[in-house]
Amino acid sequence: MNPRGFEDLTQGERDRLMANTRFRELVDKKAPEETQAEVSPDSRPQLDIEGLRGIASTMRALNKIADDTRRITTERADKITPRKLRWLWPDRVPLGKVTIFAGLPGQGKSLATVDIAARVTTASKYSDASNPLPPSEVLFVAEEDDPEDALVPRLMAANADRSRVHILKAVRVSGQDDTLRLDVDMNAIKEFLHHHKEIRLIVFDPISNHLGRASMLNEQEVRATLSPLQEIAQELDVAIIGVMHLNKKEGLSAIHRVGGAGAFIGVARASWLFAPSPEAQSNQVMLPLKNNYMRKSSGLAYRMAERGVSIESEDVPMPFIEWQGESDLDADEVLSVPKKSEAVSNATAFLNSFLAGGARDASDVYDAASVTGISQRTLDKAKAELGVVSSKKSGGRGEWSLPDDQPKNASEG
């Protein structure tokens, strides 16, 4: 295999190599063959050791040139004209910045972006503030759902002006359609915004789908990918909302539950958590994780309601956000609230009912629970939660009974 030179690499490969400190460590010493996969897992084809050393030599030459030409520049603070921060949604979503909406699936974070988009396109007021902008346009980069049966009907339910909403279909590359990639498509985004100057909001849902070759777990790669997006937002006065999921690492602070690298929160100037409300079963809450410019720290309560939308001559119910007012709940506390499993709740209700008339044979309890689809493990959890008394009768027969033979409310404990 012939070694490849630096000029033979794609721009993405060059950028990855130049930023990869592990690669520098490997090429500065004799690297064993088994480390080659660690060096360039995404290269096409993989480089051999001699190829790596050739590139390293080129890199060192480039770095020496850079060392000789890089100079620090500054600007005096008294020469900078201050300007007021502008808002898309006052005190919640700033213009010219990246904002993160994070939460578990099904908590309405995508619906919230639709609600905001509707207000942007119609200049209608927000639930807690007036709308500071005239009717403007929105770009949705949301490829997980079909627009025909998801995004567009939801825009209708939110009363958006759909003529002001652009929905990304694809990025054309040499006559072929490709997904939008933030690591290579910044110029394409900028060009589109120059042709659509009334756009004030871009929604990436989810933003992790559009990182290209950048790993969502790599701090440097995420920051290198999102920082140019932040620059575009600031230059063209556009708010950018990136939708993200939470990771499964319970016990962390809320801000560290956002999936992927910490750079997502680091680059964003505002971040919001969408989660179930512990105060009202049918409600959710939008709570601040981070806001560099926010004057107030309150969140908002909301519920996901339904509204009929006319589709193919039928009235089809579609979800929309119904805001309920301010919430002073804390994001860390909300995520730390233990969530009782629905299966255990059902088993608890079963035991309350089955044992309400008095003690029953343990075998009868297990048999009856099995018939209703409750597993032995789940039943044992419910038994412990209720404090069910287990006793031995003649012949070693076991019996279960409620504490003091008084049914205990299933919502307790």
C-alpha cells in the first residue's frame, strides 16, 4: 500500500488529524500495528504506519510555519460599541445564540419548538411575554418525522403561518441528495440564510443527527462543529434551537444529564430541561439548566393538549403545547424525584384489592397475580412497598395480609 500524503486527504480527514492529540502521540513514537484503528477509525482507506509518519512530518512543517506566523491581536474595550441583547422569546431564547432543549422522549420538547415557530411566523405573543419581532420565517431541520403527517399537522394545530416555514429536504451535493452535516455545510447554511433574510429561527431536531463525522461524545469535535454555527447565528441575527435527549446516568446534576459531550451545553448560551412535573401528573415543566443572559430563573409549566386539524376532509386530533404559567421547580430536584414504575403501581393496587378482605394464602396471591400479568418479582416489590405482612400457618403454609388488616392507599410509600 502506498503511503498517502497530507494533500491526498479529504478536508475532514485533515481537520481530524490536526485536532487529534492521540494521533500526535502515536506518530512521535513507534506505534504498534494494533493502534492503527485508534489513530484514524474514519479514514478511507486506513493509513499504514509509514503513511502516518509522512503525514506527521507534513504536520510538523505546517505547525512550524504556524508558530512563526501566529500573532495575538486585541481590541480596546473603549473602541467596542456595546449593543443590547435581542431576544426571540424574551428571557428564554436569545437571538444570535444557540439554545438547547433537552429532555426524555415524549416530554414535548419538539412540540415546544413548533409552538415557538408558530409565534415567530405570526408575531403572536408568548404565554409570559410580548413578541419583540415582526412576523418572521423559520427553518426546520427535522428529518426523523415525515413532515406530511407530523410536523406540518402540528404547525397547523399551533396556528403557524406555514408560508413562513421552510422544512429541509436535503443538501444537494454533485447532483445527489445528502443529509445536512454541520461539519461541512456551514457555507451552505450561510448561503441559504443570505437568500432568506427574514429567517429568525432554525430548529435542529435532534441536533446530534447532523454532526457529520464529529462524534457527539468528543468535546473538541463537538465544540469545533458548533462554534461556527454560533458565529453564523450571531452574524445573521438568528436564534438556533438544538433538541437533545438526556443520557441514562441517573444521580448526576441536571445539566450533566444532557446527552453527549459537555460542549453542547458549553457552546449554547441557554439550555432548558423538559420533564414531567412532580406536582401534577398530567403536566410537564420547562426548567432552566443554563442561561447566560436570563434575568429570572423561573420555568414554565405546560401540558400537551389536542386540537382538531382538518386533514383529507377529516378532523384529526393533533398535539399542541398549552402553557400553564410559571414554575419555580428546580431542574436538579425534578430529575432526582424517584419515579415509581407503572408495573409496581399496578401490583400495589392489586394487593390492596386482593387482600382487602383479610389474609390470603401466599400461593393464591401469586397465582392470581400471574393471571393478571404481574410477575413474581414485581409482586414482591409491591409487597415490600405496601409493608404486606407474611406469616407461617400450620403445615408451613404462608399467608399474606395488609398491615393491621387495613388497606393501605396505593399512592403512599
